[in-house]
Amino acid sequence: RSSAASDVYKRQYFHQLVLRTMKKEGSHWNIVKRNLSRHTLEGEKIKFGEVSVNSEGEMKPQIQFFNDESVEPFTVMESTFKKNLTAYRKHLKQITVTE
């Protein structure tokens, strides 16, 4: 599997994890973040870390999603995760309306 294909694959599994979590826990970003690991499937794991973002060594929080089939985790910066939850909220509203 190519790296790009692998990223799409991991992103899709992470997307499903976020939606599962939001359906059970609500949509506040910090509650969703804290509860991701409660909604993982077998072989999936969430880790929280920090990553250096510039030459000054400034550290920013990052969410890492692992599954059995990946060598490298799918990573998302916490700030990006927070912004992306707006789109997830809209997506969940559409699902709820059409079901």
C-alpha cells in the first residue's frame, strides 16, 4: 500500500471513530477528544502527544490514531481537530435528518 493510500485508509477509520464518539458523547471538542479511546474498535488505539512545530521548539498538542494495519499513526493537530468538529457536527445533523 502506498503512503497516500494508507493515509486515506487511516483517515477514514479515524473519521468513523470520531462519529461513533460524537453519537455517544455529544459534540463538544474536548469531551469528544477525551472520550475517543472509549469508542475504539479492536486493534485501534488513541494517543495524545506533543510535536515541535517550529525551529524554536514550540510544542503543540497532537492526536495520534493507531490501528493494527498501520505502521505509522494517523496524526492530527489538536487545533485542526477542534476546527474539523464543525464539519462533523453538520455531517451528524444530516445523518440524523435523513435516517
